[in-house]
Amino acid sequence: MKKLISKGMRLSKIFIPTTKEAPADAVIPSHVLMMRAGMIRPLAAGIYSFLPFGYRMIKKVCEIIRREMDAIGGQEFHLPALNPKEIWEKTGRVEAFGDILFHVKNRDYVLAPTHEEIIAEIAANHVKSYRDLPQIWYQIQTKFRNEPRPRSGVIRGRQFLMKDSYSLDRDWEGLDKSYELHAEAYRKIFSACKLKFFEVGASSGAMGGTGSQEFMVESEAGEDTCVICDNCGYAANVEIAKANSTPYKRDDNSESLKEIHTPNVKTIDELAEFLKIPTTKCAKSRVYIHNDTPILVLMLGNDEVNEEKLRIALGAGKIRPAHPEELSEITGADAGSIGPIETNLQIIADIKLKGANNMVSGANKNDYHISGIDFDRDLSNIKYYDIHYVQEGDLCVNCKSPLRVVKAIELGHIFKLGTKYSEALGAKFLDEKGEEHPIVMGSYGIGVERIIACLIEQNHDEKGIIWPKEIAPFQVHLIGVNMKNDEIRSTCEKLYFEMNESDIEVLYDDREDVSAGYKFNDADLIGIPLQVIVGEKNLAKNKVEIKHRATGNKKLVEIGLLIRTLQDELFLP
Ligand code: ATP
Ligand code: MG
């Protein structure tokens, strides 16, 4: 790759205000370290200034993004962030975004949280014919979203940089191709950024598309929960993730139904405790309203209903949990005493309950339960679906290896939008026969700051950041241990010159007034992959020390061999 940023910098000149402590509101490692390493400073909640060291990383990430977007035929735009509200009204998104949208006072403008509308507006005015298609238009630009609780530093900002691109195609086959090109470009971008990422198919929610995929990074700092299989790579958002469910182990003998008085027993735990049985002998009942019709949902033991899976299982329509005050009218009992025996409701049971016997559930009579329920024998109006949440250790649907449930951060998202925006804004084209059709659109986003924060989440230790060699603000950190020593200074100056000449990106700690210990701590904090330490003792032997930030390994190198050694370490030609 041709390097755009190759100039070395002197620490005495570049503004990197490192600190020992981070402010109290910084709790996740990337936030703490971006503050301590002098990359960012907060201006207001969710709004950050990027200082020179941090902005250098932004430029590096953008360089990779531009390279891969250009490679799939993307053309770079720069769209206005200040948008007439009218355009956003045409697509109904002033309402859809609600409080997230920033409005500009005393003008009918909004600050753009994304740019589908503006792209569709340009297409409506300037794309006329099938000959103008396909197009891939992208930009790297500031987005504004009034996120309710901005935290986690730049991972969730109110102002942030997004690479957003939009594909314009004449039909769905064209969109499929543009979508695949983006998926492949995204894999290259995140790989070049040395991120360990995984992909999940997502339901496209409010964006109104019919196919979408998210690129995720596993991190304790994440706000999404995903299920991943380390063996075969299966990954999904926990809202829709599936597991291989083991069939219920029936008891040999089925008891008969028996009503039991269970005063004040409400929860599954209380029931199991009261009857001295395992929770897996209890079936939990929940009442939902599906298109105005109540249904009874049964779960094994303490399993929670996964409402997204329930919604998918039931197909079309609206679904909500019944309100507490509706329960006794529907079932004859309050929450805690509801069950599947003698009910007229359609029963939807989780797949884990298929074939279960000798189960206990509510009697539809307050303070009573029924034991001896045999799902095969006693329940006829029942359908089984996988509607539970996958749990840590459940087996993978594909390969039956144990699954992990992890927190994750969304790095990027690709959507098949279809014609929602082109229809709302009149973006149409004429085909060969002169017939008019709406343009078929896709939309694709990547959070630039999130890439940097995730890199730090994945690469740090108690001392600071550990940038990978392939993507770091600088490649080499040259440290003159004592700059008042003439020999050290002249050697450092010579090495700094040679590194610049050899296109090695070097940060040179030429500060005179700080101690060696302070310099070493700063170097470990800001995390440049290779440190070159020039000290008196080694210099006497005509040697300098190379320290690897990641491992702490050190080795002595002849000064004359230093440049070649660094080039080899950095895989430079
Ligand atoms: P999230 O669910 O995390 O809020 P989103 O679904 O709202 O993300 P998109 O609208 O798809 O995100 O935006 C595309 C990308 O922009 C996201 O994948 C993410 O990397 C980035 N992004 C979104 N919101 C923010 C934010 N508030 N701060 C920083 N980056 C963001
Ligand atoms: Mg969001």
C-alpha cells in the first residue's frame, strides 16, 4: 500500500498529553486508554475531540476503508450534515428516529444521523436511465445521533464518523451483487485492521430492509449479546440464535394428574422448593396476546420466553405479553397459578418440553398447581417451537460443539434496503423499453471510531495499548534515554534521520527534561509496536536495544544493522 502518512514526529513537538489516571466516567479499557494516551478529550457527553495522536489512527483507518471501497468501484462523496427537515419528512424518518434526531433551532433543519435520504434525493434528480446504473456511492463523514446514554467513550458518541455507502441497482439481482461486494470489502477492511470479528445475520428492524448482516467484535464493553461457535463459526444475535436441543428425557412411568394446594407459591423457584423437585420438572406459563387473541406460552423451568423467536414462530401480526390485570379474566387465575390443563387457549410450548411427563404447572386457580402433567397424553391444542434463549454450553445447531454467549460491539452493518427510499423520494429510472421503475437500494455502514476503540479493546495490557504492527499510529518508538548525553543525542538524531529516509514511521522521544522511567512508561502506554532504546551502556558497545511492546522481549542490535532489522520486523521491503 502506498503510504500517505510516513512522516516521523518528535515527542517534544507533537501534542500527546498522556496522563497517569483516567476520569471516573471512563470504565472500559478503550475509553480509559484513549484518554490516558492523549488520543481524545471529551467536550460534552458523547462528544469528543480527537487530538493529533488519535487523529492519526482515524486517518490510517480511513485510508484502509477508502482503499477497499475504491476497489469495489465505490465513488467518494461528501454530503452535507445539515439537512432540510422536509426531506426527512418525506420518508417518515423524523418520526422514526424520534429523540435520536438532532433538530436545529430556529430553522427547519436536522443534523443527519445517516444519509439514505440525501443519496435518494441526488439519484431522483440525476439518475435517469438503466445506463446510469449500477452505482456505489460512499463517504466518510460525521453523523449526529442524540444517543440517550452515551457511554463507553467513542464507541457510542453523539457525533461520530461513519463510512456510509449506498448501492443503486436496477433490480434485486443487482442489489445482491452490490451487497456481496460490500460484505467482501468489509471482511478485507476489518482483517486489514487486524480485528478479530465475526458476522451475524440480523433482522433488519427499523431500517425496513429484507436482508442484513452485522459485523461484530467480541467485547465485555459490548451492548449486544451474541451466540458463537468457536468450532464451525456459527454466530447469531441471541434474539434469534438457535441451538441443537436435546430431547426431553421422559420418566418411565407417567403419574396421573393431581391438584395440589400451594399457598403463596408464585415463582418456579418457590414451586420447586415447596414440592422438593428440580425446576426442570416445572413448566412456566406466560400469557401473550397475538392479534387480540390470548395464547398460553409454556417454558421449561426458569427459561425466559425469547419474544423475537416467538414472533418469528407465529408469523405475521402483533404480539405482546398480557397485562397482569387481564390474566384472571383470560385464565381464571393470576400470574403464578396459570397452566395448560383445562384451558381453551392455544398452547405454544418451547421445544425443550416436547415429550415431557410428570410436570407441574399452574391449575388456573389461585394458590393451586397440578402435578403429573404428561405433555403427550394431556395436551392436545399445543404446538412446539424453539422459543428459548440459547445458553452458554448449549450445543451448536451445525456441529454440536458447545456454544458461547458473548457480549459484542457492532462494527458494521450491511442492509438490503430495496425501494423504500427511492419510492419516497421519487428516485426512478427508465429501462430499455422506456418503462419507469424505482431504483433498488442498499445501505452499508462502518463506525470509524469504533474500529479504533475495538482494536484497543482487543490489544492492551495493564500498562497500556498494544498496537498491532500492521496498523499503528507509528511503527517505531525511538527513545533517547538521556538526551543531555551528546553521544546519545547524536546517535538518536542519526537513527531518526535514517528511519525517515527508510519510510519507517517513527515517533522520537527527544525530550530532555523527563526521566528514562517516565519515557518508558509513556512508551508502554501509547503502545507503538517496536521500541528502540538508545542508552549509554549499550552505545559503548555500538549497540541499541529493540523492545517488542506486545511481548516485552528485548534484544540488542548492532547500530549498523538496526534499519534492516526493523524493516524485517515490520515486513517492509
Ligand atoms: P448500534 O446498534 O450500536 O446503535 P446502529 O444499528 O444504530 O448501531 P447503524 O445505524 O447501522 O448502527 O450505523 C452503522 C455503524 O455506525 C454501526 O455499525 C456502528 O459501527 C456505527 N455507529 C452507530 N452508532 C454509533 C454511535 N453512536 N457512535 C459511534 N459509532 C456508531
Ligand atoms: Mg444506534
